Amino acid sequence: MILPEKEKIKLAVISDTHGKIDDVVQSISKNEPVHYILHAGDFLTDLHNIKYEIEHNPDLLKENPLGYYGVVGNCDGYKSPSKLLIEVSGLRILLLHGHYEGVKNGLLQLNYLAEEERSDIVIFGHTHIPVNIQENGVLFFNPGSFNYPRGGVKEPSYGIIEVSGNTLNSAEILYKKS
């Protein structure tokens, strides 16, 4: 799936929301404009609720996102889509939850999958632990959990990725302040 291009494209990345989206839009709004919102699974229905909230409350964001994309996780109760390949600004982004790929045991299977899919960025969830690393020219990015952080992380987290002209400009993990 190839998404429309803008000069600079900002992606808000969330995962493992588990039914609690109270502060998601408020946190995302601090990084406007956000062009796409991506959900890496576990309560994919939350993405639909976020979209509804934004579309029915025009004062929440100055500019509505161009699109919303998400995948299911192990807590979603249905099987698809389990992964999406999205092309943004010439970069191939693989979006998945990671439970089928064993991300709790490391990134080896994601490395193989990234090579197979020719991905520039792999976004995943499942562990509730933020990851922002580059290996073999691929960004592996897990925004952590917006509500249930794990692995010694105290604050709920989400991510912002900015791309333009076939280039990854930045990728950062941001924390929701309690």
C-alpha cells in the first residue's frame, strides 16, 4: 500500500493500548502535524476509537491525519491483518505486532522478515518495552505501551517517526507524563 506523499511526513506510533485511549490524542497533539497514526496491535479497535474521537472533535487536532493503519495482536481475538507493508515517502514500513515473530526473545526473526520484505522500517509491539535501534540499515521500532509499560520502563510511551524524500529523518520514543 503506497500512501500519499507530503514534503515531511510524521507518523505517530502506538501499541498495546489495551482499551485505554484517554490521553492518546492529547499526547499525539503535542507533535502536530501528525499525518498518519499507526497501531502495532493489542486492541486494534482502539485505533478506530481514536479516529472517531478525532473526526468528531475538530478542536483536538489542528489538522486531521491522512490515514490510520493498524494490525492485530495476540489480545485482539481475530487474526487479520497480522501485518501490513506500507510505503511512505519511498520507504517501506513493515507494521506487525510481533507475537508470531517471537520478539520477546530478540529481533532475529524480525531481521529475517525485514530482509525478505525489503523493509526500511519495522514497527512492532507485544513486549510493552520501547525499542529504537538500527541494524543492517533497518530501523526496528517498538513504541512501548501507552498504558502498561514493562521492563523497568516507568512511563507509558509512544513514538514519533518523521520521514521525507526516501529518508528517515528521526525516530523517537516519547513518554506520557503522569
